[in-house]
Amino acid sequence: MIAYLRWVNRWLDVMVWSIPGRVIALAFILSLFLAPIISQHPYLLRVLTLTAIFSIYAVSWDLLAGFV
């Protein structure tokens, strides 16, 4: 078990934490999951949900346009 946890820690250091964009994306996703716990305001939750949906659209369009 200890060896597996060390392997996961090394993998996170090399693959996730070394690239700032991934850290920002992880923080954004974590904030989306925590938003309903922090605030129960329906307008704020709707804006955050639409922001997440449109950011997914933007990333997919960027990926699609990059291959063309």
C-alpha cells in the first residue's frame, strides 16, 4: 500500500502539478463541485453552470480547429 501511495505521489508530481494549466483546471473543477455547498443562491449556481458549459464548448472548438 505504501509503495502504491508513493507511486501516485510521484505521478502527481510529474504529470499534474508540473503543468500550471492542469493545476488551474483542477482548481476550477474543484470550485464547481464546492459551489453548491458554499452558496445556495440559484442565480450564482446557474451562472457557474453556464460558465462551465461554455468553457467546455470553447475547449472542444479549440481542439477541433487545431486539427483542421
